[in-house]
Amino acid sequence: MSLRYLMAAAILAVAAVPGPALAQAQAYPWCTQGSAIHCYYMSLQQCEETVNFRGFCIRNPDYQAQGGRARPGAPQ
């Protein structure tokens, strides 16, 4: 076998190996809203401790609870 064929086989073998699965974005139920909206908080208390008079906390309008159900009171 020539070196050219060996290199082509090696490239094809590497290309055939599956890569890591793409990470899914995590949605959190609470957001800080100031100059921008940042949704990184699991509880209202956690959000309020972070905002510290530089904005306020709002419910994440895009948040869906585990199991795919929308949170109570969310528009359908």
C-alpha cells in the first residue's frame, strides 16, 4: 500500500468516529432584567440575591418545566 492510500484510510477512519453529543441549552424559570435579560436562576430568592438593586426579577417567558409542560399561568 502506498502512503497516499494509508493517509486516505486514516482520514476516513477519523471522520467516521462520532463526536460528543451537542449540549442542550438549559432554561431556568427566573431572569434578571436590567440593561439586558439573563435567565440563570432556579428560584426567585436566588434571582433577588443576585440582582441587588440593579434591576429586577421576572419569570422566564420561555421556561417549560421538566416533562415539557408549561408552567401554570403561562400563555399557551
